[in-house]
Amino acid sequence: MPSWSLLYLLSEWTIRLVMLVYVPQQRSAAASRTWLLLIFLLPWPGLALYALFGRIRVPRERIEQQKRASQRIMEAQTHLRLHVVCQPSLPDHLAHLPGLAARLGDFDVFGGSAVEFLPDYQGSIDRLVHDIDAARHHVHLLTYIFADDATGEALADALARAAQRGVHTRLMADAVGSHAGLNRLAPQLRSDGVEVVPMLPVGFFRHNAARFDLRNHRKLAVIDGLVGYAGSQNIVNPDFVPGHPNEELVARVTGPVVAQIQAILLADYFIETDGALDTDRFFPEVPPAGGTAAQMLPSGPGYQRENGAELFIALLYAARERVVITTPYFVPDEPFLAALRSATRRGVEVRLIVSGHGNQRVTQFAQRSYYEQLLTAGVHVHLYRPHFLHAKHLSVDDSIALLGSTNIDIRSFALNAEASLILYDPDAVRRLRAIQERCIANSNELDLEKWRSRPLSERVLQNLARLADSVL
């Protein structure tokens, strides 16, 4: 009769051999190597972790809801199409990108918008509160973190005041990122008349549930269908991670593109609650507010493709002069790295701005493992000094600017629901470039030889953390 130790050994080898066949199916080679390494070293723990995190499993019902929401988004644009859809004026090498973004995210380019960049953390919160206090018809707010702190209470009070004036007020907040804030603030908000919707609540027996690490990471707001907000800023105090106060960038927009932000918010509500999309009630006629051509790109696993990553990579391949990328987390996959290398080899000036200190230790180690590779390829790497730079934005040549909630990492590209605002406007690019130049001026640029001389212990920790890139 075989011993328990022999049975356990056989079970481990069974797991290794079965997973060797199963794991690489419909996965990148890098992700497969990460999981197989863990499973071969620790078969049973690795199998358990893979069962929880290994597959980006989105329930069929959510996929169908996303398809229906996308169809309704396109229908909602039809009554505006003849008035606001435009073909932005772009150089020939960039002219294909608006069409690509439309195919990836369902939205055409709308002309006639105005965009104001809000880099001041408290200033953007104050501006949002002011706009909510001026609301007459509705307020829709979606965020990843809604905290029980001074910032969260200020927004909660503004939402309550709006609801008490008879304004339709809806707060959507990620159930994991906003867990503590919702527990504390949601009961009072509901009693004040605010509709509170936790996004992607977790639970093993929950209907229509997905993996608990598939999160809604978007930060969007619409007031009266006329004013919109998009960017990287959560509803939380800047120093919610002690010692690492956040710096952000938010765009306050007016004009027709606000309808696209509204459509994303309503589609998320529809997917979460299976309620009505209300495409008539919340889409007023929006007059032109400026001369900016703009387009939203929602992304996430419900689209069944990494549409955000596809656009970012296409932007890199299309660039001819200069690309500046600002991101708090940089853990890219090989296609993104290949696009960076291709850009520098074509003579494109590529600059990456990341925070000099991180708020997630393992992610920071993994991120730093890429710096030598980037520097060798000719990418300029700037480490921001003053605070934790949580802003996420990108500029391409003198023609395209992009900002939103998307990090340059596998989590944002494959796991999170994100939203990016794309601007086809040289003036907007100049204004974003000025913000980027201020970041560069307050950064230390890495030197390749000095970076190569870092201690061996740091190299080892960084390379070990990099092995976990697919689960960070």
C-alpha cells in the first residue's frame, strides 16, 4: 500500500504535468512562465493561487451586458453624430489613430470641447465640489477609492446637499477600493437620497461574480450632462498612504465629449445593476465649448481584448518626434517594451516619468528591474522627487495628448476597467507638455552607468519581483 508521502509526491507531479499543458493556453509566454515557475516550485499553493488569480474569467452574462452597453453607447451617439463628430487635423503618420481608438472603444471623435487641466490636488477636489453644488438635474460620480476621511466627507456632503435639492445623485465606487468608505458613509448618503452603487462586489456565491481582483479603477464624474471630469484622482486625502502624498492630474471638460463620459458611467451602471441606460434622460443637447477634438477610450476585461494596451502601443509605433509617458506603475509586457525600443530606434525622443519612491514595495522593485533595459534602449528615465506621482498621462509629438486612470502595467491593461481621455489638439498638448516639463525639472534623470553600479542585493530583489509581473 503506497505511503502518504508517495501519494503526495505523485499529486505534486500530476499538478505540474497537467498545468504545464493547461496554463499556456490563451496566455502570453511571460505570464505562462510566471505561473509555471510558481507551480513547479510549490505545486499545491501554486494551484490554489492560480485558481484564484490565474485566469481573467469574466462571466458570460457580463460579457453580454458589455456588448449590449456598447451597442447602446453607439446608439446614444447617433442624435449627436451629425453635429459634433469630426475628423481631427493630424499629420499623416497619426491620422489613423482616431479611427483605431473608435474601433477599440466605441466612441467617435467629437469636436467642440474645452479642456482644463487641474494638477493641484485640493484644487481639483474643490472644483468638483463647486460643480456639484451648482448641479440642477443630476450628478454621476464613479471612483475607485471613496474614503472615510476629510476629502470623502467633503464630497459626501456635496452629494447629500445636491440630493436634498432634488438633484438625481448617484455614487458608484469600487467595492474593494472603497470598502471602508462605503461601510462608513453609504448608509447616511442613502438616507440623504443619494443612490450608492458598489461596483464589482465580491463573494463566492454572488450572482454574476467575476474574479475578485477584477476591479473598476475608473475616476469619472458628470454634472448635468454638461461638465465632466476624467483623470487619476481618487476621492481620498492625498496622504492616505503615510509618507507618500499623491500628485494627480484631472481634466475638467465641457462640450460634446462630456456625453461620452456620461455613456461610460451609464454603461457601468447598467452592467452592475442591469438597470436602464437612460440614454434620453441624461443626454442634454451640449453646445460647443471650445475647439478641442476629443474622444474617450474605455477599456477593461469586459471587452475581451486589451484595447487600452493596443492603443498605447499604436501611439508608440506612430510617433515620429517625441513621446512623454507619466505613470506611477511601470510593469510592462514585451509588446509594450518592443514598441518603446522601436520608437527610440526610429530616432523618437522617449521620456518616462515615474515616481522616485513608490507606495507598493514589490511593484517598485519589479518596476526598477526594467530601468537598465530602458536606458540601454535610449529611453530617458526620470525619477520624480517631491511626492508620489500618481498621475497617468502621455503626449505624442505635438498632436495627441492622453490622460486618465490607466497605468502602464499588466493589471491596468488586462484586469481593471479603466478610462482614457484622448485629445487631438496642439494647444492641449502644449499645456500637458508644460506639466510634464515641470515634472521633469523636479526629477532626477537616471544615468546608465550609475544605475548599473547599484548593489547586487538590489538587483536580486528587483529581478525576483519582476518574476511576479503577471500578478502585481
